[in-house]
Amino acid sequence: MSYDDNNIFAKILRSEMPAHKVFEDDETFAFLDIMPRTKGHTLVIPKNPSINMIDIDPDNLCVLIRSVHKLAPLVSKAMGADGFVIQQLNEAAAGQMVFHIHFHIVPRYLGVPMKHAASEKEQDGILSANAKLIRQEIDKQLG
């Protein structure tokens, strides 16, 4: 499989599709999943094109995971979560739906089950409000 420049994440990076951005630096981009498994479900992607763990350059993977490491506790705190899950899927058989490598930061709340993946689109107003809370926490902690 070769990288598809028309996948939804590539379009988001080119600003051809909207996204509720929470963080961006020179090499990574983070935004809310529009079909979140929990409140605040965030996706972190590299700006360099890679399908998944099979083809990503190891140096790019290190940069990507550093962003995940930095953002996960801030997303969790901003959402008032009790913990978080980090998830990364490779190939369709594993559940990968968008073939641009990405990590999921899924806030977890005691006693609240996660929704099934890609099961329910969230209202735009709720996504906007959650993105604002996360950006505020990131700005507060990272300046």
C-alpha cells in the first residue's frame, strides 16, 4: 500500500477539511476526533506522510510520540478525566480506518464506558467547547 495524499488527515493538514485543532508545532498536529469514544478524544498525527508503524521513519515516530507524551496528561486534565488511554492501530485488520499514522488520546472517566469506534458523530458546538478547554490547558502548561 502506498500513501494516499487524499486521505482525510492529509486534507486536514492542507486545511482542505475542517478540524478542531488543539495543538500544532512544526512536525505534529493534534485535533479532536469527530466521532469520539469519550469526551475530549484527541488524535495526534505527524505532518510527514506515513501510513502506520510499518513505514514511518523512526525519527518521525520519536517526534510524534513526544507530542503524544506531552499532550495526553494535558488533554486528560482539561477534560477532568480520571485517566487516559493511548491507542495506535496498524492496518485494516487492526481497526485502522485512516491510513495516515495517528495516536488516539482517549480520556477515561470512572464508571463511564467508551463508545464504539466511529459510532456517533459529536455535535460541532460540543467539539468546539472541548477543543477550547484543551487549548487553554495546553497554553497554561506549555505557554
